[in-house]
Amino acid sequence: MGRLFEHPVTLIVLLIIVLLLFGAKRLPDLASGIGQSLRIFKREVNGLHDDEAAQQAAQQAAQQAQAPTAAAPAPAPAAPVAPVVPVQQTAAAPVQQTAAPSQDRPADPPA
């Protein structure tokens, strides 16, 4: 491929062929279209680099925000405490305690 552009004559021949294929009227439009495409491509590549840098900065900020909380030991969770409800016993309504079912007693017959 390097041999193709060694002599200026090959460049002139290539330019003449391009001129004949596309015509003199379309060459400026073609050149401006290529230039515009290159500008858009360059802008998008720069945007990708900016987005990547912003993502890295956000990740570093998140890691720095998590670092102090990760270094401190977490407090042990407290056991839940059941509320104490006072039971009032009156003479009119004594509290009856029911016995837990024993395993010695046979189960109720099926209905």
C-alpha cells in the first residue's frame, strides 16, 4: 500500500478518476459532508470520554461516602421486647388457666 502514494503522479491520476466519477458539482458537497461527519464523530468521541470520566468520579465519590460507614462497627441489633400488659383480676371474673394438650391423650376421632 505504501508504494501507491510514493509518486505524485499516482495521486494526480486518482484525483482525476474521482473527479470523473463524481463530477465537479458534487465534489464540494461530498467534501463538506465528510468534514461534517468527522466533526460529529470527534464530538461523540469526546462525549464518551467525558461520560467515562464523570462515571469514574461518581464511583469514587460513592466509595468515599461508604468508606467511613464501613470502618465503624455496626451496633448489635437489640432484641425485640414484648410489651407488658398488666392483667387485672377481679373476684367476679377469675382467670382460668387451660392445660396444654398432652401427648398421652389420643386424638379426637375423625368426624
